[in-house]
Amino acid sequence: MSTINVNVVTPDGAVYDGDVEMVSARSQNGELGILPGHIPLVAPLSVGAVRLKYESKIHLVAVNGGFVEVRPDSVTILAESAETPSQIDVERARRAKERAEDRIERAKQEEIDYQRARLALKRAVTRIEVAGE
């Protein structure tokens, strides 16, 4: 089966570099499925898990926004932050999830930035899911 090269890069450096059979990522306009030979495109990414399929296994990378650039032979993900399951501190993510849920609950009663709290919750849930917890 043919493959496509994938690079996941953050301001802190490379998080993933390898060849995969398929990339699945959530853009701000919907889910993208990318195979070798895909038409070129650039799209803004949402917070979520990028799924990399290789040899019938799915590898996950938690991505916090950014952009995906697709070329027929490569995919580059420029993310604000990205983590593989081994890089995720699950306890820290759970604490962040609890804080975000608390802020969302308080936002209904006070003047707390509801959107910011929802985004923090989404980041924490993505990390927990990618870590397999």
C-alpha cells in the first residue's frame, strides 16, 4: 500500500515524522481524510486528535489548533501544541478538565469567559482520550 509522509510540528519542535497510509484530522470546517495523492489544500485545525493509520494500527496525536498543509506526497501539521500519548500527563489533563468544567458551571452564574473555558475543556478531554484513559 502506498504511503504519505506526515510531519507534526509545534513551536517547540517536531512531534511526529513518518510515513502513514492515511491521516484523519478535524478542521474547522469538518473532518478531513487524507490519502496519498490527495489534492493540495491548507485548512485551519480544531482542537482534537489527529489519527495516523499505518499497518492497520491507529496512532493518535492530540493537537491544539493550528493548520494542516496537504500536498500529494506529504502532510504538514503546524500546531500550536501537539502531544503523543506518551507525552501526556493524564493526571494534569484530568485536573485541567475539572477546572474547565468548574469554570463553565460558574460562567452560567458569573461573568467568566465561557468560550475560553469550553476550549480548555476540549483540550483536556482530547489529551485524556489520546492517552487512552
